[in-house]
Amino acid sequence: MGPKVQSVLGPIKRRQNGPWTSSVNKFKVLTITSKIVLFSLFLAGKSQTFSTSLPRSTLRLGRQNLTRLHFFFHDVVGGPNATAIRVAAAPITNTSATGFGAVVMMDNLLTIGPEPNSTRVGRAQGMYTLADLSNMSFMIVQNYVFDEERFNGSTLSILGRNPIMSPVREFPVVGGSGVFRFASGYAEARTFFFNETNGDAIVEYNVYVLH
């Protein structure tokens, strides 16, 4: 019986040292590797933070400057060279006393003086919407993009309510870029000229900026 048992066990022993054993070893290696990778990803996730307090010196934040900007805004809505164009409207816009729901995109010229051919300082790009059912009032979202030498490439962002029939309107400065990084402040607007025939307007701006 001894030789017969050996003849049966012999092939089993050879199979344990053959391809089947190699597959088992590969599976063990893959399992260990997967665990290492998952553990590494877990540690990487644990090391990430959402917020970090930084010293002001990191971004060279020192004493802030207060700058006043004075310019004229040219809102041209009529004719072939219009720079403010209605792009959307609500079902009631054309029958609303205030034009409620109209959306106007603009790329308006900014100049030092009220004349369109005076020295250019930048563009006002963004949109305004008629957002009041009872009064003539805009909701404005605009970026002042400056190309005047000192502020060339810098921007200021304005967001607010513009009750256009008021003599003086005030809007918050909500941010900026370039020279005006971390900007805050406010803008005052006064209508300098309004064409009742075609709706063109020239608006005088005084903007006070902390940056």
C-alpha cells in the first residue's frame, strides 16, 4: 500500500510546486500591493486640509492704499455702434412699465472726460438687468477693465442695485485683480447725459477703492 500512496501523492506534490502555486503567490502579492496603495491613498487624504491661516506677509499685505478713480461711462444702446445690447427678455418685458426682465450685455467705453473721444482708460464689461416691477432700477454686474498705464490689465468688480432715476447711486466694489487685488470700496454714479430718443447715456463715476 505504501508505494500506491506515494504514487497518488507524488503528482499532488508536483502540482503544488507548479503553475497553481505560482498563481497563488501572484494573488498574495497583488492583495498586499492593493492594501499598500489603499493605505497610501488614505494617508494622502488625511494630509489634505481645506483651510490654512497664513501670515499677511505671505501675499505682501501691508498697509492698504485708498485710491479714487474718476471717469465717464458711455452706454450706447442705439445705432450700428451700440455697445449695450439686449440679449434676453421675460414674457412681460414689453408690457411692463419698467421693462422688467430685460437682460442687457455691455462692453462700454470708459474715458477721462464726458466726450467719447477723450482719453480712454478702459471698458465696463458685464450686464445689467431690469429687476424692479415698480421702479426703474437695474441689477448690475460689471467689471471695469482698465488699460490706463498705471492700472493696465487690472480690474474692479461691481455688483449692486442701480435706481437709475436717483441723482446719485452707490454700488459696492466686491473685488478686483492686478493692482486692485483684495479690493473693497464703493462707486458713486451720476447721470451726466441721457438721450431720451434712443436711450444712450453718459454716466459720471467716482470710485473709492481700498487695495
